[in-house]
Amino acid sequence: MRTPIFSSLLAVLFMTQTANAAGPPPDAARLQVALRRLGMVGRVLYVAAHPDDENTNLLAYLENVALVRTAYLSLTRGDGGQNLVGAEQGPELGLIRTQELLAARRIDGAEQFFTRARDFGFSKSPEETLRIWGKDAVLADVVTVIRRFRPDVIITRFQPEKTDTHGHHTASAMLAVEAFRAAADPKFHPEELTGGLEPWQARRLLWNKSSWNLKPDEDLSAFGKLDVGLYNPVLGLSMGEIAAESRSMHKSQGFGVAPARGPIVEYFKVLDEAPAAKSKAPKKGTKPPGPLDGLDLTWARFAKTSAVRALAEKVARAFDPAKPSASIPALMELDRALDAVPDASFRSQKKYEVAELAAACAGLFVDATASEHEVAPGQALDVTATVLNRSAAAVQLRSIRFPFEAAAVPFKDQTILGQRGDGAGKAFELKQTIHVPADRAPTTPYWLDAPPAAGVYRTPDARDVGAPESPPALVATFELALGGRTVSFDRPVTFKWTDPVMGERSRAVEITPAVSVRPDTSVLMFPDAAPRTFSVRLVAGAPGVAGVVRPAPPAGWAVEPATAPFSLAKKGAEATVSFRVHPVGKTAVAGVVRVAAEVGGARYTRGVVPIDHAHIPLQTWLADADVRLVPLALEKGGTRIGYFPGPGDEVPASLRRVGYEVTLLDDAGLTPASLARFDAVVTGVRAFNTSERLRAAHAALMSYVEAGGTLVVQYNTNNRLAPLTDALGPWPFDIGRDRVTDEAAPVTFTAAASPALTAPNALGPHDFEGWIQERGLYFAEKWDPRYQTVMSLHDPDEKPLAGALLWARHGKGTFVYTGLAFFRQLPAGVPGAYRLFANLLAGGAAPHGK
């Protein structure tokens, strides 16, 4: 049984969580749009599989033209994809893409939700996807989001029938179709319905057909259509302009786009309708309905809301951009009228919107900042609450409740002076020292707090399901009187600092462990029995932290010393202790060293990992302090490697772990003279896609190979958005979209005598055991016969693919193109991947002339 929802107010908190994210204060234009939205109660939920799957054109239109509350439900966080802005993969990439989606929503105005589903990489069928995810678990999450958000319309990005697309895509539509009815079924996960949630039947389910791949003569008679590219004169922007800025936040995917300023026609097909609202089959010649056609999305759908409707219209009509504070009395009158709305969800949500709009109309700055960005359990922290009135409105401060305090600080007749024609009044500030309870758990994203299952993240508290991120660790609550009404504002406690380039930056205050424990590597490779060293970095989250670091090696391994003492006098102090680890005897197998810092009777086994990119707020998570030990039998050819990195490339560090001398190449290093000193040259994944200079260096690279060098080109993409027309090798070959997603797919050697498979390491089936996520991607699909293919592999029930590895002798040297996913396997410590890559670097029997 899933944990029940405990509070009906949770639905409101769930919906407003994204809205509380830091963003620019609304200008008069956005205020006017938001005020007009008070008269609308419609909601639309858009459903797809990944970050970047959403239709930002449509989201921008629904929010800013149709004025309906809109949300995007991404089933995954994109953690199985690739990264063009850094080296982060897995959970860390999921954190980046989560924040990119939230940044996009701050631009287009929609909200953001997720399920617990993990992005395990490309899937070729929805059956595989649903099997790995666990269909019932993810379906239950989709239903939870529907019951909380209560949409009138649900729209899928993909069609529910199997097509030539990602299995996650099709599965997302299939789950939306089933959830459309399941959310209304009181027998589906009834435990949710004991805490305030109710069954919810959306009125219409549609498929939003992708318009970019329409055929010129395609029959679209079954589709409704809608121009979503309209211009909003209040905002001074078309929806295509807003959407382009929103979509361009998907920077880790390289999805920056140019704005569209003309019509943008979207197509919709009805997949299902609520039983009570099913429309008759349209008559011949009648256009199919669009998303909102025929639906009443105003307050008129609720009984006894005539006063609310009239006041909402009054507020929107009377708004004066030059004097927004004049709208506060009418807003407070609307707030009072909302008390009579019988539906708790709509009532609470609209009262929240009214309060925030009243604060914006008053130019209120309500903020809570801390003296430091982190605090450990049991420690104290100074928090400053600030209220600034930048209008002529009458504002009184009633109370401030600081985090973890049992009672609020009351105020009597505390007027916050605003602008009176002689400049703005001073800000009211109150500083208080708070104490974090000793039993408070350190903060980490809720879905990363427990080890995941194969297909889903474990979320012990069902109240978190669907939320884009964890609630703020520290929250201050302000009560203010505006227009005769007392309204409440929650503000997360943040830490702010000034960056000399970016200006003011802020980050959420975190509760940190008393000591952060971070090994300098997550994997140690043992190509021989010689000891290897790893270091552990300790950072104090509190003053006066002392103890010992104790690594616990697996059977067959020894770590020296057994313990290492440390003492950190001040908060923020750092220390590093080092250990040597080696196999005992000749039978050691792969295992994990568990590292713990013991302080008094407490053990600390995780470390704070920061993720800092300029386009998203700074993120941290707590990673286990584990070091994986991997023995492997490895022979190397030449060890001097020149490496031209691709985006987010960890292969150079992986090669250094096993004894290669790796020099990173830049544009200046792509000359015959510079390349001649290397035994092999490697280009990272997508390097040719992202580097114009590398593409222009073809002649120099081929000259290097002809003279006896080995060039290994890892995969590049070639598609309609980014065609790769430059030559990569000595003879032509075309890169396609073929891939093998089953990491355990059998591999057949088709040229068993090839040096790629024999020298200096004799490879066998065991070398393809233990691979992660996939075998490879972007294989060659056509090639000149002078290239040799050495292996064949395929996913179940598919044709064999030979383009994973092209091998060619050219002059005295060797050229290799490979789509095998070494960029995943080597950082993960897969032994067979190292042995195969060593063979590629050796160039077989090719004389290197060094």
C-alpha cells in the first residue's frame, strides 16, 4: 500500500511549489495578464516522457493567451541522456535537467511535475519501458498528479500506438490514456482518497501531433487545429518568442532555438472524453474540436460564484499599470468573496494567487536570507526577515514566524512605510538566531535519498510524488495586512552573494551533515596487483568535528591504514586523508570500499556534491562515499594519448586510471607537428558535432594516420537538425541512428582475427559482460568497403548491426570509428570495455613510427 496523503492543503502546496521558485518580479504587463487569469479556472495537463519533450509553443499559448493554468508532466528527469554542458551523468544530469525544466516554466508560465520513473536510456518498445519502470507504479504516479492538479484537459505529446520512436515516448501516451479513466475510479489506489484527494475525471484527452514531420499530402481531417503563435500586445511578444526562450533553457541537450514570430499551427486528435461529456461523432464537414473548444473554463461552471466572477472582471478591467497598488482593495474584496467558493482546491489556489498578486501590486519585497548557505543539525543560524513596501499602499506587518520556531513573532501597529512622493520607505528588517533540531535530516533531493530500483526512484513519502523538487529546508512565514485583509506569505530562506561577473546570486539554504565525506574517485582500476591510492576529502558542517575515517574493504582486499584520524576546528574547515588499497592474493574480485567518518557515536557515509552551471540555480546532493574496486587483465600498446574532448567527457580521466598518459588537445594542437608525438589520438563523443576547428582538421588528422598514428573517433550524431557532412575518416561512411539499447545483447565476432579483437588483449564473450545502459548508439549505416567491420550485435528481434566498429589501415596507421558507448562504460569501470579500448588505441599491428 502506498502512504496516504495526509492533508487536503497538500494539493495547493503541490501546485504552487513551482510558482515559489525564484524569478524576476512581475512587471505591469505580466501583472495584467495574471489579473485576467483570476477569472479563469480551467486547467490543462501536458504529458510526455522527458525534459525537452514538451511543446513550449502550446504551453506558452495556454498560459498567456488562453489564460488557463497549465502544467507539464515529464515522466522522467532525463537522467539517462547525455550532457552538452558538463561531465555530469546519471542522477546529477537528472538534477540539471530538472532545473532546466523549472527555468523553462518560469519563462512560459506553466508548472512542472514528474513521476518516479527513471530514464534508463533509449528504449525501442513501450513494452520494455513499462516492464522496466513497473507499469502500475508509474501509472499510479500519473493518476496522483491528475487527482491533485485536476485538469479539464489532458494532452499527450506522442500517440499511444506503437511507432518508430522512443519506447518512453509511446509509453507516456499509453499511461496517459489509462490514467484518464483510472484517476476517476475510486477503486484505483483508494488509499490516496483518505487524505483529502478525490477521484477526478478530466473532460477531454487529446494527442498533440508533432507538426515538424507532417507530410505534404497528409490527411489531417481527423485533427482539430489551433494557431498558438498569437501575439500578445500586453506582453509585446508572440507565443513563439516566449516558447523559444523557454525551450532554449534545455542547454544540456543543446536545444537552443530561434524564435518564431508568425502563425504556429498545432494539430490535435481526441483520444477520449469523459463519459458524461462524450460528444456525438462530428457531422461531415464539421471540424474536430481543439483542446478547449466547447468547455466552460470560467467561474460560471461553479454555482453561487456570480460575485467572484464580477469581482475578477472588475480587477482585470480597472488595473492601472502606472498605479498597480490601486488594485489592492478590489483584490482583497475578491479574496473575501473566494471564501464562499465550495471547492477547496480552486478556492485555496485562487486565494494564493490573489495574495501574491496583491503583494506584487504593492511592490512588496518579502524575503528571508541567512548568514550562511548551510547549517548542520543541532547548530544555530542567523536569519534576517525583510519587508519592503515600494508603493503608496497601506501595509501592516502582523507577524513573522522563523523556521523551527514554535511561535511567530507578533507585531502591533507595525506599518511598513511605502512611497509617499519623497522616495521609498526604508525596509523593515528583523534578525533572529534559529536552531536546527538535532534530529533534522540533511537535505538532498527527495528522489535521491534512497537507492533507486531498476526502473523507478524510491520515494518513501508519497506526498512528494509528482513534485519537481524537495520543499525548501527552511521557510519563513510572514503575515501582513493589505486592504483590510490579513494574508500569509511563505518564503524559502536563501543565501545570497555577489558574483563579479553574474551579479547577485542566491541558493537555497541547506541542512548539511556534520561532516561531508567525499572520496576523490568512485572507481579504482587494478590492471596489476600494485596498490592504488585514494583520498577522502572531509568538510566540517559544524565546528569542532573530530573522529576517524574508517574504510571497510570487501573480501579479498586490504586497505591501509585501517583508520585515519581527523580534526576540524571550524565550520567549513577541510582535511584530506589518504589510503592505499590492494588485492590480497590472486583471487580478488570486484567490490566496494564503504567509507565512513566516525564522530562520537555517529557515522557519516555521504558527501555533498555541488552542481554549478550559470543557467540554473546551484544544486547539491548527498552521494554515498563508496569506492568501487575493479581488477582487470589489461595489456597496453602505446600509452601517449592525445585526446580532443567532446562535451561532458570523462574518458580521459578513465584512461589515466589504468596508466595512459593523456594530453588534452585544443584547437592549436590539431597540427601534424603537434599530433606526431602521440601513439594514438582520440576524439570524444560529439566532438565533430561541436567543434568547427576539429572538422577543419581532417587533412592533418589523416596525415597523422598515414604517418603511422592511430585515430579513434567516438560517436557523433547525424540528423536533420544537425547534419554532419564533413569527412571523418580516410574514406566515406555515413552515421545513422542505429543503436543497441540492451546492455546485455550478445556480440558476435565477424572478424575474429582482427587486431581490434586480438592485440594486445585477446577478447572473448566475457569482455561484454557487465556493460551499463546500452551497447552503443549512432552506428555507421553505410561505409566504403575498405573499412573492416569486426563485430555484429542487435537488440532482441532486430536485424544484426555491423556498424558499431569500423576499422581501417590507412598508410602506416589505423583509423577507427566506434559507436560503442565507451563514454559510459569506462567511467563506470567495465573491465571488458577497457580491454577493447586498449586494443583500439594500440592500432593492432600498425607500426607507430615513434
